[in-house]
Amino acid sequence: MTFRLPSGGHVDRDTLLRFAFDGRELTGHPGDTLASALLANGVHQVARSVKLGRPRGIMAAGVEEPNAVVQLEKPFPEPMQTATTVELYDGLVARSLSGQGRLAAEPDPARYDAKHLHCDVLVVGAGPAGLVAARTAARAGARVVLVDDQPEPGGSLLGSNEYVDLKPAVEWARAIADELRATPDVDVLDRTTAFGAYDDGFVLAVQNRTSGAARQRVWRIRAARTVFATGAHERPIVFPDNDRPGIFLASAARTYLHRYGVVPGRRAVVFTMDDSAYATAIDLADAGVEVPLVVDVRPTAPENAACAERGIEVRTGTAVTGTEGTERVTGVRVAGELIPCDTLLVSGGWTPAVHLFSQLRGALRYEPALGAYVPDGDLPTARVAGSANGTLDFGGCVREGRAAAAKAPVEIPLPVSDAQPRELAPAVEWQIPGAESDVDTSFVDLQRDATVSDVLRATGAGLTSLEHVKRYTTIGTAHDQGKTSGMLAAGITAEALGADLADRRPTTYRPPYTPVAFAALAGRNRGELHDPVRVTALHSWHVGHGAEFENVGQWKRPWYYPRPGEDLPAAVRRECLAARTDVAMMDGSTLGKIDVQGPDAAEFLDLLYTNLMSTLKVGRIRYGVMCGVDGMVIDDGTVIRVAEDRFLVTTTTGNAAMVLDWMEEWLQTEWPHLRVFATSVTEHWATVALVGPRSREILAGLAPELDVSNDAFGFMAWRDAEVAGIAARVCRISFSGELAYEINVPSWYGLALWEALAERGITPYGTETMHVLRAEKGYPIIGQDTDGTVTPQDLGMSWAVSKKKADFLGKRSFSRAENLRPDRKQFVGLLPVDPTVLLPEGAQIIETAHVPRPPVRMLGHVTSSYPSAVLDRTFALALVRSGRERIGETLFVPVGDEVVPVTVTESVLYDKEGTRRDG
């Protein structure tokens, strides 16, 4: 059976599109949605409900559709798509859903992207109000962006047969859109849904693309002013068995008729509380549909004469109290009488789409005459116009659209429409009474299978907040976000509680307005681009010389440099011996670097670090520990004083962004009085660590004007000098315990510096060797040797906690009883009794040589473990309860099926006196 009219609608009848639904081969035309094509082919049941498995059909014609949720199978599986918003294309394959959809097992082959756009005026919605608003702003010379989710402009006019200025309303809308497209500095974005509105005029929108490489594009729009002309959603009516296939919103049936040339059935009953449904009844009758009856709950009707001319009976002061049928409506009950029909059209009034306005924290008020919440005034940068503002007549929408967009009056003649003004106020009734048992089939939220009985159960349990009722019943939490059910749930809840909706507020509207695919939000940031790959200025040299890499944060860092025939242990042993006995170099450019400057910079760093930074002299460097408010170590690094009001802070590679965010959080929320600016300069500098007994000799040869003696250039000092002819900042810092220098040059000179060093036969080393060198000296790595429960005292760094400062982050927590417990885990070294055994990092430490049955008392765990060339054995670092009191004791580490004995030692295992630091 076909329900397509021989003529009418905006579809292209000359082109045939083939698609499949539930295995049936069907046809449609360009301009169709999947829903309109299914209706044209006589398909009404398109899904089953999520909890009860009841048959469900198409109900709406847009994003408010609660029922027709389908699975798209080709060209790529997409679950939970509304048939009313899927544009038909040749080869589409879809199936009905019984409950939830199915995610694709294979990666999405489509491409997604994003684009930024700035404008003076953003208009959301291309209905009458939005079109006039955009034209008004454009003619005033503003830069305008108009977004609308439909393929063509017109909004509600697309579903009507009305005339504007003596021409079809669709042509009037198209003419305005054509004028806008031809105007410089105006962007018209069709198939684009604004789904999120945020502070400072920022709006996110997603566009379905029909051409170009990207399937969808996320638009990030910033506007000086925004006009929300987002329209309104027609409400269903709550009565027993109101969920059968064949029950439509009246406005949806009119849209299918005029836009797609499709009638919803052959014999339709109309059930209404509002004038708008009469236009649907009259138009369907004129199209050849038998409309035997209009049921109006109001005591009088506005269109008796027009209906009588077409043989339509109008019954007022009564209601539909139930339906019959299994796979589709076969009849409706009115005052105990069964009226045969295959379609029921309902209209329970209109709910303005205030979602985006509310997301901006715009105030709402209840309008009793409308039975809905409407905007309560404008925002400084946002206005609402048209149906979204509760104005439901054409003339009012146009006037509001013009007023919302105009800074000053613009002379644009108002269009004249033949649409009939509303004669009667709508009735506001939240449910149609039926038998007491019928509340179990009186559906409020069709997508969630939530009924009146669910709402009454919630209020009966003592819930009075609509937010609580929403979560108890799940009403409004499905993909449609309560567009058709939210107001009904609010009304029924208030009715049950005897409350006034004017004294209550609706549930919170949150982005997104419609579901947005994660792939669209990710854009091109997927696969290798999912997490940005960062490389240093020396990366090409590392690649060219065979380095193996490891990921540290987002950085690609050289792990080790294997020579022919070498594996990881052999290469690391060679690199370690070069650093300990000769000279070696490492690319340290990834260390976080933050420029902190301002009159209060010294005071700020005193508050941030546990030790005193304000006493640091220009030209000197100090190691610092940073703690959270709980006193636990979150990062460490060095602080270089560049000038009286300027410092360069270094952080660990992986924590650079976190530390900058930490600084900004305190500067902006707790210490806004401090005059300080913090700026990341990590990528500005290339850093080369020159390490080993011969490092002073090498540096002296490259920087002949720099006095590198211990007296002139002591430990933890810095000097500006030319190194290999490049202006550099040289720091006497050692993370290996050896004589060492960190040479910093602007990043674009980093490769030249590195190559100048490499020409002298210096051995490059990677992060694995760096770990061994620092671990031999007992230097902890934050995040590896700490786990968020470690204080500076636990690490043996009480010397880094100032006793002179009045306050700093974490200070108060150091006096907590928990932080003073003698059995806290402490940082120590471990030496396996068998010097060839390498302990696994993360291995647990116990007291007994035999693994007892669980539960086993754990004393701590291994944090770092390496073989050492200079110690000629393996060793480890660990966090052990009362660790420093256990030095000299033998503990045990389960490794596989064995228990390995280990001796607890101090954390410093090499050069305990620190003499090698000065060469």
C-alpha cells in the first residue's frame, strides 16, 4: 500500500532512490527522510519500545521524534538514529530496533572536521523569525551567521500550504535565504544543528555534509549577539494506549503532507487542545483523506464552518480515552464509542524550544495560557524570538525576529501571510482521565516507556523535585531529551502534588540539544592524531641515528641508541659507562618550562613550593618540591631566577601542563591579588644535558669565553654564554650525580648545538640510561617513585621543606597525625641478595621468606629497578613501611613462584659523598 500522493511535496519525483528496511527493498526520492519514505511505502511500525517491547511507529517529523529510532547498517553501522532526521540516499540499509542499537565493530571510515567562525550576529533557526532576524542584521551591515538543521529554509512553513506576500511561503523563505547567501559577510549553514550554547557568545553546531571530504563538521561559532529562533515542539496528549503505531502529532502529519506529499493514512481522527490541529484536518480532507471526526477538549471550536464544508464532525468538550489495534491503530474510543480509523492525530499544545537559551542560564517563567515555560527576558548577548519565545502566530514571529536582530530600527516591510490567526486559547490538560488501571498504559515518555503510574509512584514515594522525579522515572533522559515529554511530566507531577507550575522550575537543559556522534566531536583527532605527538627540535637526528623511542606524556623521547648487535641492556650499559667515566649527552628539551614573572612572582613561588624561593639570587638555581593541599608531592624541578621579578620554572615532562594549570588555578581563584603571569615556554627552548667527567673540558672548548671553573661557575648557578657560536643559557644542574651542564638554546638552534657536540664524539644517551643514573644516586622520579600518597619527608627530603615560611601549599597537612605516623612508607634502596636478579617494578615487598596464604601483609612495593654497570649488580628503589628504620634488614619480594631476599639500604647507592658532582 502506498501513501504517496500523485503530486505535491518538495521531493524530486524524477529520481528514484532504492533503500532497504528490515530486509524489504523499498524506494523513495531525493528530499525524503527515511521516515517519509517509510510512510510512503505504508510502513508504520518501525521499532519496539525499550522496556516493554510494545510496537511503536513514527510520531513526529523532526528531532523531537520519540519512537522511530532505527539502526543504520550501510554504508556504516550507526545505532539509535531517528528516522525523521535521516536524509534518504541511494543504498541506505536500515532496520528497526527492539531496544538499544549496536555499535560498529570496525573503525568508522568517514572523515570529520571542525571549523571556527566569528560573527556579529548568530541566528539559530531559519523559520519566519530567524529569516527576518538574519535579513535585518545583514541589511544593517552586520556579519551574520544563520544556522538551521533542515536542508532548506522555512522552518514550520515547509510543512504548510500558506502564502506570504502573495506567493507560497516556501518561496518567500527561499527568496530571503538566496538574498542572504548573496550578501557578503553572511554565512548560511544548512543541515546544521546548534547543540550547545556557552558563555561569551560561544555556540557549538554540527553540520551534516553532503559534499566535500568530511561527513560531518563541528562549527565553533563566536558571536557578539545571538538570536535564538528555535521554534516550538508540539506536545502529545497523555491518555490510555497513546503509543500505538498510527498515532501522529498533528503538525507532523501536515508536514508529511505538504513537504513530502505523503499522507499518514486513509481515515484519520484528530484529537486536539489547540487551534493548529484544525489546519491539519482541513488539509488532509482536501488531500483525499477521510477525516470523520475532530475531538476537541475545549467547550467551543474555531473551525466549525470549514470542517462542516468537508464533512468533518467536530465534537467539543470531550476527549479520546483509548485506542484499539495491535500493529497499528484500528479505532479510538470517544465517550464510550469506538470510532474506526487507521490514524490518530494529536495536538496537546506547544512547548517552546528554550534549550539553548536555558543552557546560557537564561531565566524561564511559566506561562499558564500556553502551558509551557518561556524565556523571562533577554540575556546581555542573547535574545529569543518567535515560537521559542511563546509567540505562535506568523506576524508576531516576524516582528520579534526583526526586533531581536536590530540594534537600531531598520525599514523592512513586514510580510503579509494568509495564515489564520488563532481564535481560541489552547486548553492546558496534562492527562486525559481514564480507568485507574489505565495509568499503566498512559505514556508520558514514549522513548523510556515511562507512564503516568511511574510519575505517581515517584511522587507517592515522597519525591517533590522534578529533577528527582526525572531520575526516578528516567523521563527525559533518552536521546530526545524530553522534547515531547518534559512539559507533560512537569504538569503531571505538579498535578499530583497539588503544586503550581509557576512556583516550580523545569529540569535543567544541558548540551547537547540533539545527540552528537563522538566521531564528530573528535574530528580529525583520531588514530595517530587522537593524542598529539610532540617531538623535539632534535628528533630528526635521533631518528637518523637509530634511536628507539618511548612515549613520555605526548613526547617522543629517545629511549636508547642501539649500535649493531646491541639490545636494550647492552646499549644502556654502554651509555651509562660513558656518562660515568667519560662524557655523554641527552636531549632534555621535553622538560616543562614555565616563565613566571611579575612584581609578586617571588611571593607566589614561596606559596607554591615547600622551600623558600624568594631568597634565591639572580644567577642562581634552586631545586624545589611542589605539594598538593594534602601535603603529597605532585611535582619537582628547578627554579632559575632570571631577574628580580622573573623566574624560569622547570617541571617533569609529563606534568608540565598540570603544573601550569595548578598555577593558574591558584592565581585566578585564591590569590588573584598577586601580580603574576605564568607562560609555558617548553617548546621555546632546546635543552642538551652534557654529562660526565669530561663535560667541563668539552664545554670549555665550545664556549671559550665562559669560565667553567668550580669557583667561577659553581653548582646550581647559570650563565649566559655563546656555545658553539650560539647564544645559550648554561646551567650547572645534575640529574646524574656527575659533573653536568644543561645547555639551553632557542629551539631553532637546537639541532646545530647537538651536531656541534656530536662532532666531538660524545655518546648520546636516552631516557633508560637517565633513569639508571638518577636511581643510582637515589633521585626520585615523581609519578614513578611516588603514587600520590608520598610526602617530601617520606622521600627523605625534609631539607626541602622550609621552616621559615609562614605558609605554603601543603604546610598544614604535614602536622596531620596521618602524615606523622612512624610506619609510613619511606623511600629506600633494595639490593637483591643474588646480584643478578632484577626485581619487577611494582613487585610487592613482604616480611617472610615463604609466601603465606592470603591475606598477605605488604610492607611496600618496588618503584624502580635496574642493572647497574658501576655497581656491577642489580638494584632497586622502593617505598617501604618504616623503611629507614629497616636499613640493613632482609625483606622478601615474590617474583613468579620464587621469593627473592633483598637487603634494605639507603636510597643513595653510588657516590654517597657527592664528590663527583664537581668533577
